[in-house]
Amino acid sequence: MSEPIDAREALLALLKERGLEPGVPLSLYEVGPPLVGQGISQDTIVDVLYSLKDEGVIDLPGNRLVLLIDLNDSQS
């Protein structure tokens, strides 16, 4: 049996891989399909997005994600 995927870590890794900088919007269509491809459900992705929003890591204006912090400086 394989290890369960940590959706939060997978999302943060994807954002780092994309080189996303604070304040630069990214379409959620660029986030969802790669994570679903890793076996993460859409419901789980939505839960993680809102959790990160509540923590002040991201904002979700419309159909976009905007980083509010520099992921390269965070301990996440």
C-alpha cells in the first residue's frame, strides 16, 4: 500500500515548482488538474485552499489563487 498524499504539501510544492511569487495571480485551472492527477480529490483540494486562505497564506479572488507570503521564506 502506498503512502497517503498530503494535499497541503502537494499544493505548496506545486506553487513552489511554478515559481509563484506573492501578489501574482494563478488560475485555479493550473492548480486543480495536476493535483487531481496525483490522486487528490477536488473536495480535498478545495478544503486545502480554504484552509490556506484562513491561515493568510493565499487569497482566492474569483477563479484565481494569489500568494500572500513568500513560500521560499516559509517553514511550510
